[in-house]
Amino acid sequence: MVVQIYSSALLGIKAQKVTIEVHCSLGVGYHLVGMADHAVRESTYRIAGALQSVGHKIPGKKFIINMAPADLRKSGAHYDLALAIGILLASNQINACVDLDQCLLLGELALDGTLRPLKGVLPIVLAAKEHGFSAIILPEENAAEAAIVQGVNIYGMHHLSQVMNFIQGNNTGSSEKITAQKDQCQQCRVVRPNNEYDFSMVRGQETVKRALEIAACGGHNVLMLGPPGSGKTLLARCLPSILPPLSYPEALQTTTIYSVMGQDLSHGLIYKRPFRSPHHSISDKALIGGGRYPMPGEISMAHNGVLFLDELPEFTRKTLEALRQPLEEGKVHLSRAQYSVTYPSAVMLVCSMNPSAEGSGDISANYLKKISGPLLDRIDLHVEVPAVSFEKLSETSPSESSAKICQRVLATRQRQMNRFKQQTFTCNAHMSGKEIEAYCTLKKPVLNLLEQAMSQLGLSARAYHRIIKVARTIADMDQSQDIRAEHMAEAVQYRVLDRQLDKGIIRI
């Protein structure tokens, strides 16, 4: 007898349907084919123990189990449940009273038959909906996460016996469907999420706050340069408090990545923009993703949010150079002998550094040379963060709050969304050369100013386009249809590190 059960394989953040064919015949043997790894092959022992706990067994017959497509690598223990049900059906130990062609089964089995929670449930459920499945059976700990996807019946089960009863028509499983996701989405767009850090905590540094507001309005990358204790880290951690909450598509993307990483998603979709701050000892694989079994890196964990690299020159050269292509394309392409995957990596890169290895004094040209020119080109704003004076530190009047700044950021972002309504992006930093030509027409005086800056600072073509993007953002903040000379002048002043290093040190 041959039966078919459906499960799913996860590669990167994409899932693909897996058809499990179980053939039972006379003879003795257990043959599992279909490019299964060790975790899948070891399932025989877990399944045997789980079946014994519910009064069944793997009978002494010949089982041939094919996991199709055969050229797709199958890894992980989440196939246990589907394999166990397939064996029970093929050996006539139970009979199905539900349409298993419309049902997807996921779950790792303990020896006592308990279903253990899984990673990557959200992308699997999204793919199952695309493939037309109407019901998904999985561990009850994953039911709330799976129920983020509407239009699919989610059945959270605790034990193999519950699954068997459900398949035989005795529905003792509980549907954990959450139906309030859209309402929560609308609410999150109005109510700001709580943030531990607020710009009202920052004394002085008005120029830096202005630069960070520009970055938030346009989604631009920022490098802050200043002596220790000047507030660079605090300013970076305050940045998410003025960013708009994630839209529903953005929240779904971000939550999918966190699902693959095994994060707790029982609360539903993530609407707060991520903030990731890896240590400078991080490897290139941990930063951009990879490994034997591909997993997202820190840049993908920060997708739609902020990636903060503190003490930028202390990162290894290899690690920093790995950021160049992901920053440019908003994606990480990983190709290895066993796999080829793509992870999203649309982030705001925020960096900080001291002026020298000693931490004080003038900017050291040798210290700055640890950061390559191509990487500096990809950072839109270079901001000087001077030491804070005693008078500023001792002020008792509160600084402007993040809530007030956020209102201006939301208004500016809305202008950009209205402009780019036919595009897939929503902020100026993501404009290509084609969009720059369409939306950033420069009049003669502004063009002359930019030409002079290009000549004096030795700017590259990439820096040229990024200055125009920043100027467009400043004009949007000023509610100006045209980019004026003052907008371009302010954008140019944020390229201080593009000066020729062979001229010596730069004073701040």
C-alpha cells in the first residue's frame, strides 16, 4: 500500500513542499530515500519510541519511504510527525477520515510521543498557503506563530495521540487561530512602540541630532566620528525611536527572518524596527549569514531596521568588505557547494568610531585607512560628534523628545511614499540612477555647487549620487519641490571623510 503525506523543507527563508510517499509491502526492511540528512534518518528511533507510547509500532514489513523532490536536501527533525503518520496509514494501523491532500504535518517527536516546537514555522505556513493547503498540524507551541498567516486552519497539538485522533475524525486538537492581526497592524501604525532610549536623554549635539533626523527621513547610512564619551552609542540607540513602525509587508518579512532563527513569536508580528549591534570580533559569516546549514546573519536580522557597528575600524577588513554588496543591493546572496540562498538585508547602517586608536586628538589617517574607500562611499552622512561641554551636560531643561522628531520623520516619509507610489521602495536612500534623474533635477547654481564639491573633495560617482539623495531628503524635510543650493550645501558638508587622506590629518 502507498500513502502520501505532505510536509515542508526550509532553505534560507523560503519553504518548499515535500511529498512523503510511504510504501509498505511483504518483507523486512526500512529504506529512507530522497536526500535526507542524519537528523531525518535518525527519526526511525524517535518514531519507534513515540508509536510504542500510543500502543502502536513499526511492523515487521518492508517500508520504502521516498521524500520528493529527490534532489532537494531534507534536514531537521520536523519530518518526524509526517513519517510516523505515513507509517501508521500505510500499515493500516489507522484510517484517515480527513483529506490529507489538503493538510501539512510538522513536528519533532519525543520518545513519549510529545510534539516539540520547531524553527521557521512562519515561512513554512506562508508557502503552504501558496500551495493551496487548507490545514496545518503542528506543535501547540508554534500555533500562535503559524496563526499570523490568515486563511489557513491551524491545529496546535501536544501529543501524537491527538494527531491520530484528529486524522481518524475525532478532533481533539485545538485551533489556535488568531484573527486580530490586521487590527493589531492598524493600531501599531498609530501607537509608537516603547523605546528604552529617547533623544530627550541627549544633551547638546544638535548638529548630530539633525544628521540623524535626516538619516531617519531618507533611510540613509551614517558614520559618527568623535572622541570617547561624546555620546555616539547613545545617539545610535536613540535612532529607532524616531523611525516609523514597520508596515504590514515589512513586519511580515522581518518576522519571517526571526522565525527562521527560532525566536519566540507567540506575541505575533514584529512591528518594532530591529536594532542589532554585533561586537567587533564578529566573523564575516556571522555578519552576512552562511554556515553548513545556511542561517541569516546580523545584517538580515536587522532587515528593515538599524545595523549598528560600534568602533568600526576594529572590525576585521574581511568582515567589513563583506558588507559592500548587501548594502548596495539590499540582499545577501550566498552560494556554496550544497546550497544557494538569498536573504534580505535592507538596513540603515549606523557606524561610530574614535578619531584614532588612542581614542582622542585629531583624526589619524592611518586609523581611518582601516575602512576602505568603497565602504565609505556607501555611507551617506559622515558626522562629527564633538565632546559635550560642561554647560550642556548640566542643563536642566529637557531636550527635544523623540516623539516630536518622529512626527517630522513620518511627515517626510509620507511625502516620499506619495512620490514613489508606483515603486517597490518608500524612501530616498533606495533610489536608483533612473529615479534620481526623474525626481532630483538640479538647476544650474545647484549643479555648479555640486561640481565644485566633487572637484575639491575628490568624490566618486557613487558619492555623487548619494549626496543628491541626501539633498533630496533635506528638500523633502523643507517641503520643497526643488533641491535648492542650501539643501545641496548641507548634504555636501556631511562628506567630511571624503577629503584626500594624503593631505594629512583632519581636525575636528
